[in-house]
Amino acid sequence: MKVGERGQVTIPKEIREEFGLGPETEVEFQVIGGSIVLKKAPKKLNLSKWKGRCGDTFARLGYASVDKFIDDVRGR
């Protein structure tokens, strides 16, 4: 296999299927012990869509904020 003019390589189909590498899959390159290692990047969680979802529940439990609940659970 050769590196193309623009630095591109083709990952063999068998490897793509085994590791779930499809279009738009993010990957990372690392240098480990003088070798180049390609890893599937961990998925990023979009937590912003969950913001504010628990406020009512915590209020019913008597907490003014989620932070107060966490402090209580941790014994602070």
C-alpha cells in the first residue's frame, strides 16, 4: 500500500468492517514506540441537550440545585 500525493491511504475493507470504521468516523493518529498507530476516536457526548432536564425533579426532592444534591450525596 502506498501513501497518495495528499497523504491519503485506503484502509482495507476487512479492517474497516472489523473496527466499525465508516464514512465520517473520526480517528486519531499516535506515535508509539516508533510506530504510527491509527485509533478510532472516542465518541464525544453532547451533554448540552440534557441541560436543565433534572431541575424540577431535584426541586421536588427539596434541593435548590443539582450541586446541592451532589454535595448531600457526597456527605459535604
